[in-house]
Amino acid sequence: MKKFTLLAEQGIVNTPSIHADPCQLNFSHRYGVRAGSINPNLFQDQEYKYGSFGNPDPAVRARAFGHTKDSIEIAKRLHSRDISMWFADGSNYPGTANIRQRKRWFEELLKAAHAELSENQRLLIEYKPFEPAFYHTDIADWGMALHLAGNSGPQAKVLVDTGHHYAAQNIEQIVAWLLSEEMLGGFHFNDRRYADDDLTLGSIDPYQIFRIFQEILFYQWETGKQADIAYMIDQSHNLKGKIEAMIQTVTMAQELFAKSCLVNFSELVTAQKNCDLVRAESLLQDAFATDVRPMLREWRQSKGIPPNPMEAFRQSGYLERITKQRSAGNSQSVSSYA
């Protein structure tokens, strides 16, 4: 990815029940891929069926917290700043869970996890309205995540997954509020048509991602502060080739960010103050409609990388080589792409 796009040199590491292995650090050094964030896996094991931090069984809560501590230790060894916390905890039927008690358990354990951080680490708390829980989810929206982050300590922030919202929800407004409170810690970027579809970025609604970038740049222009945001990709590549899908997403993110840089914020502020609705809206629409691909091709060439990352990857033969190597190493493999 870095070879073809000059980006994506950090990866998200999901940590099941493993110990901190020095081989992980050697792998990182060898391939030049850093662990951008560590995600404790608190949902896959069967004992988390009724929750992790919100489980009524104190032994399960203790195990979930122990795994979180181990994940923080792994992050320290891998020099990873961010610990991303997503919980599947919730319930499917009314009356089956004490919602207020579960909230207290989350408050206690997230605060305890925060106490394990080194001074340069952050705890990113993610939210999701439903799935796998369908009656109530313990951290269902950004307000709940904001409360838990504020309760946990100064190094806790909110993580926004663009697919973790109800249909037609105004995500850029959430971003604007979190920026205003200096509580936006990061993103999991993806796209969706119905729910948490985890499609490639911009495949359904590229204008929404543009509007999110525009809010971030507007905040930075207005305040003179650089927003400390971790930009991550959380996608499920079941049909598209994994590497090609990632190249698509990274190049799409570059295009949408470049478009958002074209918004004239001085003119936007004037239009907003004058309630000039058409002018204000047109400033965003015109920037979004601008074709920035020629400029990005020139920028890539100036950095010594291919002007067309997808075409360069396809012509490199890497996909065919790695598919052949992996097929030879695993005779049971049925995958047609890497």
C-alpha cells in the first residue's frame, strides 16, 4: 500500500487471547508496517455471549479486563499509541439486562483500563447502535461514548466508525460536536447502504466523507489547531480483492480530502453570517465537483510513486505471485486473491 499510495504504513491489530510476542515487533520492522492501533477482541469467545465489560458474571468481566491490560502491554511493546475499544455488549430482549448496572461496570473498567496507559497512549471508545445486540447496546451512540471517555480520564477519546449510525444520521454534525469538545480521537472509515456494511470508502456516498473532511478542515482553519485524529480503515472485503479494495479506499480518501481543501472558508464564514444559503452551499458543492485527479497524479509523480496506483499494482504482478505462493503453502486454499 505504501509503495503505491505513499500512505497506509500503519495497520490495525486485533488481539485475541495472545501474549506480547517479540516476533510481532520484528515483523513490523522487517516490512515497515507499524501497529497504528491495538483492538482488544472482547466479542469472539463464547464466554462473551452475554457481554464482556457488561457481563453479569464477575469472572468474565475480570477476564475481559485482563485481556484489555494485555492488549495495552502489547501496544506498548509495538509502540502503538491507540487502544481501540469496541464492545458487542448488549441484550436482545426487554428486561433481560440491568442497563444502569452495566453502565456502572463499563465506567469502572474503562477507567481502570485508562489507568494502565502510558503517558503517550490513548483509549479510543467506539459506539454502535445495534448488531449484534438488537434491543439495547451498552455503548449505542456518540453521547454514551463521550460520557464514558470523559469519565475514564484525559487520554480517552471517542472513535467514530462511519458505518455505526442509523440511516440518514448526520455524521458530520457528530464530528463537529466532538471536535468542539476536543474529544474526537479517530475514525474507522468505510461506507454502507443499510447498516454496518463495511463497504469500500466512497462507494455509496462520497459526498458524506467529503463533508466530514470539510468539518475537520473548517475546525482547523477556525481554531488554528491541528486536530489529533487517527484515520483508520475498517472494511470487509468479501468480494473485491483485498489489496485492490484498500488501494481504492486510500485513493478515494486522498481525492475527497483534496476536494475538501478547496473550500474557501473565509467566503464560507461570510456567507454563513449573511445567511446566504445558496452561496454557502455552493462553496461545498463546487469544491466537491472539482476534478482533483490530475493534481493528485502530479503530486504522486513528484513523490516518486505511480500516478495511477491501481494500474501500477495490477501491472506489478504482485497479486499473481503472492496468490501462487500462498496456494503452494496451503493446498486447501480456495482464495482467488490475496
